[in-house]
Amino acid sequence: MLLKMVIIALLVFMVYNLFRALLLMNKRPTPEQPPMTKYIGRRLMVSVAIVVLLLVGLLTGLITPNPRP
């Protein structure tokens, strides 16, 4: 159950970073703003972490896949 909550929290964090990048893309750039790639890069790293957690959960048996497609 804890693994599923961590994955959901990471998904929420990924969507948050996506919207932060969207807001930066629509604003006029200023020198003190962080670049948009910072948030896109975070989103990419969180996506990789989610995939790794899912694979580890499946291999260890913490997450059981649906037996029927």
C-alpha cells in the first residue's frame, strides 16, 4: 500500500512540474526566472523513477498485475 501511495505522490508531483513549465512558457521571460527545462527535466526524472518503482514492485511481488487483459 505504501508503494502505491508513493507512486501516486510522484504522479501528482509530475503533473505539478508540467503545469509549472506551462506557466513559464506562457510568461514573458525575465533573467531571474528559472528555465523551463528545469521543470521538464524534473518531470522526466520522476517518470523514470515511477517506471523503476513499478518494475521493482512487480518483480518483488508488492504489486500484482491483473491476470486477465
